[in-house]
Amino acid sequence: MNMDKSVDIFAAKIRADPNLKGGFNAIGFSQGNSLIRGYIHKYNDPPVNAFISVHGTVMGVAAFPNCFQQGKPLGMICKALAEVLGDLAYNNLVQGILFQADYYRAASKTSGNAYLTHSQIAQWNNEKTPNATYTANFGKVKKFAMVRALKDSMVYPNEGEHWGSMPDGSYGTAQTMKETKFYQQNLFGLKDADAAGKIAFETTPGNHLQFTDEELYGWLDKYFLGKSDSIVV
């Protein structure tokens, strides 16, 4: 299934569970965070109280997994592969069947009509046509805890795990959250959430989804304790 359809099924299961009707906490791992982000934008009823994103694809990816080194520009082969994937990703057919294509943000394509018209993550980001519901639902979350893997080999750039991204049209230096157009133009409520003190950042030193039990339980205690009795993983 594609990303939007997966979110719809996830939402139906949430709404069918009476234990979650008053709201719940959610923790996601890797691309599971795209699912939770989509639920927040499209539904958030019952609402997500606190959201922990562990090494998440919340802002998409700009390169093929294991084809890059964090903090460095893409090499010639990796950049060529990113370009080809971008050419293939942004049409109704591919967006309709492939979850990973739905959150793929080829940096050189993000100003183009194909990306802006067809990309599902572009819709969630309000990059073309603003959707007030997406912004309002994002604002209902009480806390976002974003965990970034400093040596992530799956998510490029790993600044995306902290709401950063590549600038449009460039595979150069990744932007931090506050440098992005999403934050500066408050496209889906990111700046408002930060101004309200809702966004927290954590890091882990290793690769993708490498973390200790102590770190995991520490995040749960820090961000979920007292928020809700219900947790969705």
C-alpha cells in the first residue's frame, strides 16, 4: 500500500480501539514515523498527545539507503541514482503503490511541478496547496520528541529526523529545522509548535535504529510519563 492508504487503515484501527478514544501517546521507528505523522495531519482524532520519533523519515529522504555519508555531499554515483529515482517517483502510478516513493524528496525535484502535484509528502508539507486541517491537527499534539541517529546510513540527510531537510534544488548542505522553508513559512505549523515549546531533540551516537534499552526507557519516562495510559508502537 502507499503511504496515504496505510495511514487510513492505521486511523481506522485506532478509532476502533476503545482504549484510545481519549487520546494516546505514539512512538515510531524509522518509516513508521511517516505513518504517525500522516495520522496526525489527516486525522488526529483521537489525538496524539506525545509523539516520539526514533530515527524517523518524517521529512522524507533524499538519497538511496547506504549510498552516502552523513555530513558530506552525495557522490557521483549516489547523486545519479537519486536523480533517476526522482524522475521515476513523481507520478500517480508510483505514488499510488510504493510507500517509500511517497516520502522520497529528491532535492533537485522539489521545486518542480511533478513533485509538487503528485508527491504525498509534498501535500503533508503544504508545499503547493495549503491544507488548514493538516496544520490545525499538527497543532493538537502536545509534545514532539525527535531522536536523530548521528551515523544514520538509511535516512539522508539525518537532519530530517530533527525536522531539517535539503534545500530545494540542491544536494549540498542540509538545513536545520529553523533554516527550512517549512519552519520559516510555518507551512504546516512547525514554527508554532516550536514557539510553544512542544519540540524536543535527542540524539544517539550510532547507526539507524541502534539504541539501548536504557535510552528507549529513558525517552518513554521523559516524554510519556503522565501524558496518557495508552501507547501505540
